[in-house]
Amino acid sequence: MLLLPVSDDNPTQRRPVLTQAILALNIAIWLLGAFTVGDDRMFLMFGLVPADFTFPSLLTSQFIHAGIFHLAGNMLFFWIFADNVEDRLGRAWFLLMYLASGAAGAIAHAVAVMGTETAHIPLGGASGAISGVLAAYLVFYPQQPVRIFFLFFLYPGFFHVRAVWVIGAYAAQQILMIMAGATDNVAYWAHLGGFGAGLAFALADRWRRGLPEELLPAGEGWRRRAGRQPSGVTRIWKRLGPEALVQPPRPEAPPIEVPFARIAEGWTVLRADDALADVSAVAALVSRATGEPHADAVRRIRATRGVLARGLSADAANRLLAALAAAGGPPAFAIDEASAGPLPPPAFAASASAVPDGFVFEMADGGNWAVPWSRVAAVYAARVDRHAPGAPRGLGALAERFIETTLVDVITRDPAGRIRLAQDKERLGAVPSESATPEMQAFCSAILRFRGPIPVNNGVAVAAGKGHWGYLRFPGEADYEDYAWWLTQLIRRWAGSGKPHE
């Protein structure tokens, strides 16, 4: 049986320029060596020989590979995981971590084989540096889904596994092979040395800045505008004419019919950050503090990501907050749901565009609305996946029909409102599609380009074609509504604290 990671469900907000450059450099060096002096000669020229140690070889050995399969395996893992680590650390620190991990791996290998026959064999490859990348990804994104390709006899397919299991299995394999005294010409000590260096870099960064956020307070192009606020609605006004509505009236669309339309009585405990966490462990804390069945808590937290418990008394909410703090759980806060209120019901747009001054909507019930960026509180995107009405279900259905809805919600303020652009797409079979329509991709790409400091969720980047839906794929609108409501409370809390995250 073949198992091979092929991608992760973790989009980035910046182009991974350095990741692409390192990958291209590794490929170019291998091609140059393969078609000139050959792999063996490249290893003799640029590899690190532990018995004849030189400091330049700590760097040069990281960019040579023993054949196409060695190169392809390393570059696949690098491509899957490095872009998010670069996005998190920034290019300068990412490059330093990458090279330091490779050097640490080479040194660990040299120390381990010193005095043996292996000390005279040149070492080469990016495995140590890439092991550092894997360690950093494990620290920052342990719960992100990784897509695995499998081939069982002649039956191929895909499934998802959390990054903690994929990378943890890799690290465990290196340790087990060392303990077993493997003699297959693989530098397992180099892998462990690089892994340790990447772990140190990532833990230091996490200690300094906390875990990554899903909400992104700064946008692409914002620094290029040197902090200049959008200039108003001049371009939108010229485009639509004097009938454009700069401040839309109260939406006339009926409220969305989902269970969340009712507000839970009592107090609700919400996460105070948006980093992914071990759902089962957090749900266990909630279950012990509230008496709720563990399975119910797991289901709600997985569906909403941030709603830890609902309908509590003030004392029960305080006990849960204390239990989370004592156990080192995620930071949390409690609110009275009735005072917070639900999200406004959405007004539906038939089409939309994002321009430098704001949004232009052609509404489903007629008329055009123009909304400047100064009135936008947040933008969320997600995928709702459900059975088509009347479609056959179950294993007996040869061709189940599903409806995939890609939706974008623009949350407004002064007055508070919500405008939704939704696109339905029917598919056959249970395997979901990842890409949005070209029109939706162009719309969300423009949002990322022009939004400035407006917070958006990762779904906007996914809808723009930068990643996979992963946890942003909801089985129904009720779960999405809970998720969007939590994000809105989180943004309000950040705005009240005067800082983007805690």
C-alpha cells in the first residue's frame, strides 16, 4: 500500500516567494549536475564529508541530491509545508531557519558517524533543512488537514489526516530507524538534527507571538499604499451613476431559516483567539466543567471552531473559564448571547465586484448598492456542502447529487448589515471540488488586493484559488452561521482591546 502526502488545507496570504526560489534552486542545481559532471561528482565537490569537515560544505551540501527520486521526495514535502512556515515567520527568518536547520542536521550527522567508515562518505540533500520546516509547521499548524494519496493494490484515492499525525509519524520513524541501527545510506541523524533546530525556531517564535491567526488584519497591497485609507466612493459613484446607494437601506430579504436564528439563553463561552487546537482535549475540559456529553462538545467545536459552550449560568461560565486557564487550554471569554445578538439576516446579491473604494453589488431583488471600505467590518467566505433536494442517499445510490454553495458575506457597520454573494454548483458523487467559479475567484482576489486593514477569514483566500476548504467546508448553514457569529464577536473583542489579537 502506498501513502503519500500531496497537499495541505492551509492557504497563505502572501505569495511564498522564498519557498518557490529555494525549490527552483534545488531543481536547477540538480539538473546542472546531472547533465554535466553527474551526481557522484557533485557529491564529491559540494557534499559534507564528516572526516574532512569544512564550514562551506554546511551550506553547499544542502542543495545537492542523489538522483531524481531523492530530489522529488524532498521537494514534495518542502512544497507542501514550507509556504505556510514562510508566511508565518517572514522571509528573512524563514531563510535563516531553513539554512540553520540544514546546518544543524549536517553537524548532528557528522558527530554521530565520526570514527566510522560512514565518516568518509559525503553527505548531501535538503532533508535536514526540510525537517526543520516540518517541525515548525508542527508547532504552528498541528491540526491542519493534510491530504494523503493512497494506492491499495489497484485502487487509488485520497483522505485527510491532521498534520500532527503526519509529521509525528515522520519524526517517530527517524528515531526508530536510528534505534534499529539502519544501514540504508539515509542520514537519519541529519533529519533529527534539522528537526530539532526547526523546533527551537518555531517555539521561540510561538513564545514571542502566540499561535497564528485565521483572521488577517493586514491585507495584500496595504503596505504598498503606505497606510493610505481608501479614498471614498468616487469611482463607484461614477460607475453606477447618481442612483447608487452609498448607505443601503435595511435589507428586505427574509431572515435566514437556520436553528441559530434563536439565541441561546444564558452565557456563551467563546475562544479568544482563532488558532487551531486539539478539539478532543478542549472538548474534554468543556465536558468536565459543564456536564455536557463529550461527543456533543466535540461536534460543536469542530463545526464552529470557537463556540466552546452555550446556555450556561454565569457561575458555570466562570468555572469553565477557570478550568481552561488552569489546564493551559485556549484563551476564552464569556458573553451574554442575548445582549450580543445574532448576525443580521443577509441581503442577497446577484453579482458583485470589489474595487479600490469598496464593493459594488447588483442585488437579487433589483437595484445597485455601493459600500465603501470604511463601512465594511469584515468579510467571510466558506463552502456549504449538502445533498441536493430529492437526491438518492446512502451506499445504494450510484450517483448521489450534492449542492456546493460558495458564499461570501460582507459584514457592514453604521448601520449593521450583511450582504451575501452565493453561487451554487451541483456535483455527482461524494468527492467535493475545491475550486470556485472564475467569477468568484476574481471577486475574492480583488478583496485581498483592496481590503486594506479589513479583517477577512482564510476562506476568502481559498475562494480566490489559494488552498483548500478544509475546516471551512460546512455541512449546513446553521454551522456556518455559528462560525460567522463567533468570528464577529472575536473581531468586536479585538476592536475593543485596540489590538489585532491577544
